[in-house]
Amino acid sequence: MLDIGFFELLVVAVVLVIVMGPERLPEVAKQAAFFIRKARQGMFRLRSEMQSEIQGTPFADLEKAKQEMADLKNDIRQFGRDLADSAEQAVDVDHAAAEMTGAQLADGTNEGATTGVSNASKTE
């Protein structure tokens, strides 16, 4: 955070002794410690208030909503896969039926289809 080494602290201490004088230095150190302690307490209090506000607001429900959205996404993906599989099966059934009908017509085993064609030609 603050990149202050031992030498820099020594320079600050020497400047403080020169500016404040040795007789006022203990009093200034007490006041500085008091203000530093107050600042730390204020930061701790602010942090704890922010955490309690975050936990008490709808932000706490965000994780639950995120999980529900992930579940919904997975359900939609699964529905898409199921739909693609059923469409593929329907296409396979149509191809098999077309092949079977074509084979029956070639063999002449489908009598209803051939009689329907011959009857239609006779009526005209």
C-alpha cells in the first residue's frame, strides 16, 4: 500500500523532532495514535454496516436467482437436444417408410397402390 521503508520513517522522525521539539513530541504521538485509532474504528464500522446492508437487501437473493437462471439454461438446452433427437428420429422413420414403399412398389407387393393406379387409368 504505502511503500515506506525504514530510512523514510527515520527521516520523518528526525523532521518531527526538529519541528515539534523533544518536549512536545510525546503529546503529538498520542494525538496521532488517537486519530489513527479513530480512523480504523470508522473504517471497521463502515465495513460492517456495508456487509449488513448487502446481506439484508435483495443482493442476498442474487445467488439464488443466478442458480435458477443456470437451471433454466440447462433445461432449455436439454429441451433443444430432445427436440433435435425427436426430429432426427422422425426423419429416420420417414426415410425408412419411403424406402419400404419404394421397395414394395418395385416388387409389386403393394397391391392396393397398383390397383389404385390401374383403376384410375381404367376410369378415364
